[in-house]
Amino acid sequence: MPNAQNRYEVTRADLPLHCPMDSMSLWNSHPRVYLPIEDTGKAKCPYCGADYVLKD
């Protein structure tokens, strides 16, 4: 799945959270960045602006 969405729901199984995620196409993506989502349940990628929400 390409990382073209603006919002992703993730679970604790996806932690530690990083963007782009392993399931995303990486050929035209940005460097991997780890996002702190554990405390607030939300995170925003500084490169692509994708919003991540922790579901559980």
C-alpha cells in the first residue's frame, strides 16, 4: 500500500511507530523517522504530514 493516505490507524503491535511503515511503498518516500505516539495516542510525521492515531 503506498503511503498516500493522510491518516493511519495503528495498534500497539505496530510500535515502535515509524514513518514510512513497512507496508508502505518506499521507492519515493522520505527517510524513516520514529514517531512518539505512546503518550498522547496521536503523532504527525514531520516529513509527509501523515497523521497517526493509536487505536488501542
